[in-house]
Amino acid sequence: MRFLVGGYTAESDGNASGIGVLLAGDADDPLAGGQLRFAGDAVSTGGSPSWVSSHPTLEVVYAALEGAGTVQAFRRVGEASFTAHGRAIAAGASVCHVAVAPGGGSLVASCWTDGRIVRMTVDADGRPSAPVIAAAAVDPYGPDAAPADPAGADFTGAIDLAEAARALRAAAGDEYEHLVPGYDEEPEPAPVNTDEGTDAASRVSRSHEAVYLAGGLVATTDMGLDLVRFWRATAAGPVFSQQVVLPRGSGPRHMVWHPSGHLYVVTELSCEVFALAADVSGMWRIVAGTSLGQGTLPGDTAAELAASRDGSILYAGIRGSNTLATVRVKGAGDVLSPVALVDSGVDWPRHHVVVRDTVLVAGQRSNEVASLSLDLRTGVPGRVRHRVEAPSPTCVLPLS
């Protein structure tokens, strides 16, 4: 099986020179458990393609060139070679993610340094243009936060997490109460993300990912302001619909859209997973949450969140302790329970992708990609099956 690998180049203190090509077994293998081989660059980018996404129908991919603050399209011209397709389009400072609409007619770029969310039109040939900047976020914990709805419900979708934690702990009993996050405990000072510079004492907007949902909605995370915001996708650009406020200092980073209708969000700074769902009125709220399991260390930061093929397991990468957390999805998708915390096999697991019975993990600091087998009974990753050197990998994308 063939994959594209995004990475950090010298401008970001990395070793990559473009978008790389990774082979797991033979190129036409339907599974990813075979021997790994790094086959050089698919294309030289001249900057850091820290995230790479594909068009749903065209042989075009889009790279977030983080240092340049631009989105560049690349067209496939060979089995594993690409060339620049149109011009680079300005997005914003430290653009770190690109999400492409299911129909391929638009994309959304997320920018870490300036917090921008930028919608771009994608033409019939796959070239992006016409960037539109969405409305900026406002700190829900700051002095300019909007007041609560007069009817008594916070229009942002926040809930009383302390009250919910107390009720859940009482229902769980002595044996399982330790699994309930301690939102009813005295809060500690918000953590600082020393890797990427987020200081909770001087809160600023840090957009990190966008996900297209059903019904024409787009969800975006703001790691700096602890927000998940929802937008209506329109031809004129994103129209703000609603936001859900997560615990202060949690740092929502990446998301998984689940067939049950739940949106799962991993928090970088607090190492938790939250389940969000819309109620009968269409308002999104937090309906469940759990830590990533006992064994995380002070200073750990969560990175990617991915789901198993059947959606019954979530996998979260944790940098620092360099582990993979396994979280089981139960009930109607609104029950989350940590299962295991295992060695990721790499240093700084920035990103991972699940392919049936295998998870491929990008080790940004160890300059390698490792493959781990998944236990078919429990879903828990086992030991490293294969590994290969790859320059400063930050993203792994299956290439058909």
C-alpha cells in the first residue's frame, strides 16, 4: 500500500524536503502490514507540508505549507509523483490543516498562529482560489465573552461539567469513579504547551482542524480558546452557527466524525476525549468525556485522533510519554471508556492512520514511521511490526 508523508523542512527545523512516499508492502497491497519502505519525495515543496489532504474524486492533493502560510495544490503525474497545480493561495500564519469538502468544491484551512479559519473555492480541475476568512473567535472565558441566553441555556453549548462529573461519579460507584474527569475538583493553573507555544495565561486563538459533517456543517477546533465552532458551508464562505465551550485550558485539537452522529474531540493539553452531539433542536452539546487513561505524564500533549474501521475504538497519540491511547465507544456513541495505553514505538507521535488491522505512526522527532498490529479481539495496538526512517514526518495520507 502506498502513502504520502507530510513533514517539516529546514525552515521548521526539520529534515524533510517535500511530500514523501511511503510503501507498506507492495504498492497494490490492500493492507498496510507489510515491510515499510521510504521511497523519496513525490514532490519537492520548498516549504513545510505539515498536513496533506486529498481531493475526493481528482488526483489532486493539498498541502498546508506551514512556514509560508499558504495552501498549495499538487496534481498527480505518475504512480507516485506530483507537480504543483496552480499557484499557492495565502491562508494565514502557520496554516496547519486542510479539510476538503466531500463534493470537492471547497476546502477549509486552519491556521495556528493567527487563529484564522479560511474557506477556499476549488474549481473543476482542483485548483483552490478566492480565500474567505471566517469570523474570528472570542474567548468564552474572557471579558468579552457573550452573556448566557436569557432563557437559561448558554447559547455556546457549554454545560456544568462540575455538576455532571458529580452525577456521573455517583452513578459509576467506587470501582469506576476514578475514570470520571475531576471537573468538580478545585481547578489547577491551566497548563502551558511548551512545544507549540500556547500560554494559557495569555489566551489567543489557535485554530487547528476543520471537519466536514453531515447536513452542510463544518466543525472547527480552536485550541487556544477551548472552542469547537460550527459553521454553515455556503458559497459566500462559512456562516457561524454555534460553538461549544470545552473546559478552560483543555486545548481541543483534532476530531473524528462518527457514523452515530457524534463528534469526538481530543484535547491536546488535558489529554482527554469529549463526545459532542446535537439535541433535537439542533444545538450541539458535550454528552460524554473521559481521560485518555492512567499513565499519561505531566507535560504530555495529545495529537491525532483516529477511529477503527468499525468505529468502536478511538486511538489518540500522546507526545511526551510517546504512547497510543485506546478508547472504546459504547452505547449509542455517547459512552467512552479508556482501554489501554501502549508504547507508540516512535518519539513524538505527531500523527497516525488506521488501516484495518494496522496503525501507522509518524514519529516527528525520531524521523521514522512505525507500523503496529491491532489486536482483532480488543483493538489494542501491539508491538512494532515494522519501522522505516522518514524525515520529520507530521502526516500520513493513504494514496490509492
